[in-house]
Amino acid sequence: MGEAPLGGEGVDGQSEDDDQRIHPMQSLLDNPFLLLFIGVAVPAVLYTIWGVMEVASIPIGQ
Amino acid sequence: MVAKEKFRVCPDTGFKVFQHTENLIKANAVVAVVFLLIGGLFGLLVALTRWQAIHLLPADLFYLALTAHGADVLLFWIIFFEVAVLYFAGSVLLNVRIAAPRFAWGAFILMLVGALMANVAVLQGESSVMFTSYVPMQAAPHFYLGLILFAVGALVAMFVFFGTLVVAKQEKTYEGSIPLVTFGGVVAAIIAVYTIASGAIILIPTLLWSLGYIAEIDSVMYKLVWWGMGHSSQQINVAAQVSIWYAIAAMVLGAKPLSEKVSRGAFLLYILFLQLASAHHLLVEPGISSEWKVFNTSYALYLAVLGSMIHGMSIPGAVEAAQRRRGYTQGMFGWLRKAPWGNPAFSGMAMSVLLFGILGGITGVVLGTEQLNLIMHNTLYVPGHFHGTVVAGTTLAFMAITYLVVPLIFRKEIIWPRIAQWQPYLFGLGVAGISVFMMGAGTLGVSRRHWDMTFSDAALNFDVPPAAFLMMGLNGISAVIASIGGVMFILVIVATLLFGKDRAEDACKTNPVILPDGGAVVATSGSEGVLKLPGTIALVSVFFLAFVLYYFVNWKYLSEVWPLS
Amino acid sequence: MALTPPENKHWWREPLHRMEIGWITIAFLWGLMMFGVMIYWHINGEQNLSNEAYRVDPETYGEKVEAFAEKYTVRTEGKNDTPVVKPPPGSDVYMLGRLWEWWPILELKKDQTYRLHLSSMDWQHGWSLQPTNINIQVHPKYEMVMTLKPTKSGEFGVVCNEFCGVGHHTMLGKIYVVDK
């Protein structure tokens, strides 16, 4: 990713840390309820709902 | 709200262990092990029946035992244990009280009542429908009700876990992001919510149907929604077991994840895509499009498999890094040879990683490949695969961490350490055999869930290849070895809890269970980028080679089958 | 370490080890390859399951199978006098599963194609052709159709491999493949 690590060994890096914003990906991963939402919504749509649509559209035979 | 909750400070780790947490972990873990014993016993009876030379149980009891085995180990043993793990990962690791302990106990009772009810239904003989209970085959209403109550209880436990995270954040009991092991627990809990929701959507109407309130349930729809629960429940196991691997590596060796970013990113891939694999079970059903099958069975372009492969590198990498920093730098594998193989927590974890990856993981991807499934569906290859994942992987990992939970939470010294030392090896060997030989039999066409491979009561004749009988015999022997390993585990743990010496407050100095000052031995910075890890590179390369070869060999087998379109 | 919060407050911004980047890249590309192979096989491979399926009423399906059997029966076999049916190459052939048999027995010609129809009269069954090892799930109220071409002559068993009750292991069918 090319960015220099912050805070070095974590011993004296306090002041440098506070200047930087938390990376958006980190914010996502730190939010268990947002993760819960996508973790339920994504498989519900791609597997369950799409799957139900598939089964429901099987045609009637003669 | 309520007066300050009681807690103690763990002398070994420094974590705050609240009284409610401790009791809940103990209750769930003990009940889990009881179901492991019951389910394991049924499993042994099944294996000794499928060993044609012994053919222990008559047909009706065989199908009953097989149903009970599936429900007791795949659902009850594993999920009770996972609930205990979540209370540990949430409450102990975050130094916080459990949110709403009354709900947590309510959940426990619901789960217990449900599990007992389902077992009673099966034992009564009218519910030998297998753990999958495919309609239009029908079980007694209290079979379905038992499963539903169990699921509802587990869901409540999940919400207690999420609530605990909220309390920890509000009361600022930790700083920054939650630990990786807790994060793994979050992943497991998220998958559990989807799992249980799917289960409710299908089992509630099925219960009503068994009571006569609904006329009919479409059998393909049933399978689709049921497996949203059925396979996803196994993915809860994957997330929990990976978290436990990290936890054991940290406790026993002070191993740090190579990169929090990479490990958490891999867990994110699990959250998004792991559950799609439920499609594996519908690859040879009528009418479903190949687009749906290919997309879902591949976990969305194999992104969730990428997650697993990442953990498969991260964990050995973390162990190697920790060992090298401790001075075990001889050659490529000195770090591995000098690892604490006499410590059952470590040996169980290491074998779990190895066997899950090679026996369970690779075969799972192969089994779940749309066209390859044609030559494997419902053969004994399928249970061969999942004994590699759920037993050699998850169950062994859960056994491994029990060796740490008992001294740390129950505060008892493990009794009969020599037996404890050998237990993971025996169990691992036995289960590896079960997995390999069942897959061998399946490749020869032997069917799963089948009482008589000689078809002696059929109206026509057919002979399976003679080698299949050898496979089933070897499977039987492996099952006996695994059962001995299982009994050893249960004996050691139960004996320790009943008769073991109490673990003294200063035992962390005289008899440490976990590495003292785990984090300080290894560097404090996150990326292990300064260290070369040739051993891990070698291990993952061998794994990858095996994966590629085995994958293409199966396409070769498929190409020799009758053309189908 | 894994049991405690990450020391680095900005752990997402940490650079990756070269080994990690390498392995992630390899694993990602391998995943794409495996995905691609399934698609490739649909285009160039000879073993694919068609999605052709219809909702049917079991009684109607049963009548179709009986009519088919009556037309082309050449003999009977086994304890239940199961008819052996020899249909013309290229035609629609039928089999049904029911507690506890596959009916009828088929006699097919090597290297000829047939449109095989499968359905169940009652519960779910598994159509497992051995030793070829082709395994299909058969549902009641769904008729599945696929084009099949036997490439080897001999005697083939159709084992039921979806648990269907206490007689499950007695459920066995047959397909003969003859040279002419």
C-alpha cells in the first residue's frame, strides 16, 4: 500500500496517531452492527432470494 | 442499573473474569461435552454397522442412530461450545460484564430443552429422518420443535454477545479495536444470525406441516432454505475454529498475527461470502440455473476460499515468527520441530490446521465444484469430506482449547497429563482415517446413509467393487481409534473437573499454562515484515501444490464419465 | 497479540509483508482460475447437468412411464418381475423412483444418446449410477430431463443414495448397455 507505518513500535507514537483519520475500511471492520447487516443481507439476497426465484420459475410440464 | 458485578482477576492472564461469565462458560462447555459423548457414541455405532463384517445395528436402529449422531454432534455439541467461546471472546477478552445475564441463562435453558426434546423425538423411533429431515419425509412435531427451540436459544445467546460488545464500548473497558479473537467471534455470531434466521424460515412452516396446519411444503424450496441453515451452521464452526487457532497460538507461544489487516480482511471475506456455499448441496437438483449454481458454489469467485487460504498462511506464519524470535532459527523447520508438541493445546491446534486444510478444505472445494459434484453427490465422499472439516478441524480445535479453558476458567490442573498428551494424536489419527477411507469408499460409489452395501434385501442384484469393503473396514477401525481418542478426552476433562487439584493463584509462575508476558517476547509492531518465514512458505507451497493437483485429477475423472447435457 | 486490542491504533495502514502479498495474489488468481474452469467446462466439457426441469403431477408422470414401459418392454427380471425396457436410440426414456424401487430397468445401446426423464412418486431419492458414479437428486413433483450417452457396455446399478426410510437400502435399479 506504500504508506509508512505510524507509531513505530507503539512506544512513543501517541501524538502522531491522533493527526490521522481512521481508515474507512478499519471503521467498517470496527463496526459489528454494520458487519452484521451486510453479513445477513448479502447471502440473503445472493443465495436465498435469488435461489427462491430460480425454484419458483421452474415451468409446468405438459 | 444493578450493583457492581462480581469479578476476579485471572492470575495467569490479567483478564477480568466476571462471575456470570465464568458460570455461563462452564455451563455451556459442560453440556457441550456431554453431547459430544452422546453423539460420538452414536457415531461409533454407525461406523461399526457400516463395517459390513460387523454390521452391528439392525436397519431401523441404524437410521435412528445416524439421525441422532448428526443432530447431537453437528448441532448440539458444536453450538453449545461455540456459545461458551463467544462469552469468553466477548466478556473475558474485553474485560467486561456480560450484557443481560438473565437472557444468557434463558438462552442456555432454551437450548438445553430444545436439544433434549429433539433427542427424545429421535429415540422414540418416529423421527429417523436424518439431521436434514428432507420433506416430504416427516418427523414427529416435537423433533422440529426441539430444533426450533434450540435455534431460538442460540439466537438469544448471539444477541447477548452483541450486547456485551456494546456494553464494553460504552463502559470503555478496552481501547482501540477489539482483539482479533473477539473479531473472529463477531464473524461467527454474524453467520449464526443468518443461519438461525434461515432455520426459522424453513422449520416453522415444516413444524406446522407436521401438525397438519399446512398441506404441503415444496421439496426443492425446502432444501434451498434448509441448507441456508445447514451449511452456514458449519461456517460458524469455521469462523470459531480459526479464532481459536489464533487464540491458542497467542496463549501457548505468544504468537502475534502477522498482520491485523490481512487477518481481519480475510474474516470480512467470510462475513460476505462464506454462506453462499450452501449451494453446494443443490448442484444436482432439478431446474436451478447454472448461473446461480456457479456463482454461489464458488463463494463468489472463491473469495471466501481466499479468506481461508489467508488464515492458512497467517497462523503457521505467526507461530513461525514467534518461534524464530524465541531463538529457534535452525534450518527451515527448526521452529516447528521445537514447538511444544507435548502440549495438547498446541498439538491439537496444529493438527486441526493441517487436517482441516488438506483433508477438509481441498475436498470441500472439489466437492462444491458444479460439475464435479455429479460424481460425488450423496456418496460416502461427502461425509468423508465433512469429517475432515468438522471433526478433524473444528472438534479437534475445540478439544485443544479445552485444555486451556479448564485451568484458566475452571481453575483446575489437568489430571493424567500423559493421557492428555496422547489424546489429540489418537483422535487426530482416527478421524483422519475416517475421512480418508470414507472418501475412498465414496469414489468407489458407496452411498451415504445406507444400511447395506450388499443390497441383500433388494429385488435385483448389484456388486460394489470389493475394495469398497476394505474401505469400510478401515473406516470402522479408524472410528474405533477416534472413539478411544474421544473417550480419553472426556475422561481427562471430567476427571479433572471432579477430582482435579485446584489451580493455585501463583500457579502461573510454577506451572504456566500460557506463555508469561506473551506479547512482550515478540516485537510490538504489527507487521512481521522484518522476519523471513521460509518454513511457512514451504508449507503453504506444498498445500497449494496438493490443491492444484487434486483439483485437476478430479476433472480427469469427470471427463471419463458418460457424456451428459 | 490476538487476545488483546492491536497496539497500533491505525492497524489498517500497516504495510504488508512481501510473503503475504505474494500468497494473497496467488490464492486470488487460483480462485479466479477455478471459477473459470467451471465456465470453461460448460462450453467445452462433455459432462454438464442441464437445467431442464418441469413441475409435474406424480400420477401423470407415472402414467407416462407406464406407457413408455408398455411400448418397449422386452422381458422381465428380478423378484418383482421388473420390466426391462429397450427404447429406440435418440428417444425419450423414463425412470421413476418410489419407495422402494427404481422402475423400470432400461436397456440402452452403447454410443447412442437418449433423453432421460427422472422423477419420484413419493419422497426424495438419489439416482446413483454405478460404477460410472453419476449422482442426481430426484424430487417428487419435479421432472428432470437430461441427455445421456452410455460409452461403455455392461451392467450398471442404480443405487438410491438419498435416505428414504427404512427400506432405503433395498432400493436398487438397473441399466443394461448393449453393443447393438
